[in-house]
Amino acid sequence: MNQVFISQIVSEGLFLTLVISAPPVLCSLLVGLLVSLFQAATQIQEQAFSFVTKLVIVFGVLSLVGPRLGQALVNFGRICFEGFASSIGR
């Protein structure tokens, strides 16, 4: 197999992993910070409140950006399979 193709696919795969995981992780981080500030200000120390709000936000973000992220995964898979076929000479 072509070493350039393999290194390109690995590089693109790692970047795609970063891009796909960024929206839910960043939203969860932001909501966690805001909930922590709210809990510190009101002295409510309920763990379920923090967990449920982050869970709802992550599912909301995934429902909004999921189709676009899924399309990026499909495109990456298509490029991998097409490149693999051309790299072995078929």
C-alpha cells in the first residue's frame, strides 16, 4: 500500500475525530461551568442537576449538528474505500 495514502488517511481521521467531538464537548464544558457557578451562588449541591442539564444539552447539540457530522463521516468512509481500491491497483 501507498505510505502517503495511509498517512493522509490517518491524519484526516484524527482531524475528523477532533471536529466531530468538539461541539458536544465544548457545549458540555460551557454548560458545566454555568451550572457550577449557579450552584455555587445558590448553594445547591445536587449532582443530578448538573448531570441532567449537561446530558440534555449534549443530546440537543448532537440532534442539531448530527446530520452534518454524519455526512462528514460518510464522506470520509467513501474517500477511504475509494483510495484503498486505487492504492492496490484495481
